[in-house]
Amino acid sequence: MKVNGVNLKNKDVTKDVTKDVTKDVTKENRISKIIELIKFNPKITTYELANQINRTNRTVLRDLEDLKKQNVVVRIGGRKEGFWKLNINNIDPHYFPSDRVR
């Protein structure tokens, strides 16, 4: 079977789509948890965040970089004495189905 000129005979389209959708949902859940944890404790470390959401520190760092690019979170100060500042107005509402952040 061909779709848009691509032979799908050997491709498991359902598996690929499910994998992509699950990955996006998981990331949204992680990010919403990270935002809530930072709101609760602005001095939380990336290692503590990783521990709380059961992910690697690298995954948390990658998610925080995305949040920084969106101007949702800013790190004030250094690793030891610094804290996270949330820019609530920049948080994408799809991370929170209800108004839990505000």
C-alpha cells in the first residue's frame, strides 16, 4: 500500500503513531510535574527533580532547557544557593488541564 508515494507495506504505522503520541503525553506529564515541584520548592535541585519524577537527571535537564527557551523558568543564582523562578504567564495551558498553577 502506498500513501503519498511512500510504501507502507513493511511499516507498522500504528506502532509508530502510538509511540510518538505516548512520548508527547509523557513529556507533557513530566513538564507539568517539574513545574509543580518548582512552584512548591523553588530551591529544588535537578537531581531532586529527577528523583521525584523517576527520570534521569539528563531528562530533567533537557526538559528544563525547553522550559527556559519558552521563558517559563529561569535559574537565579548558582547550583548551590540558587533558585528557580517561574514565569506563570508563559506556561502553556495544555500542561495543566485545570488552573492548578495559578
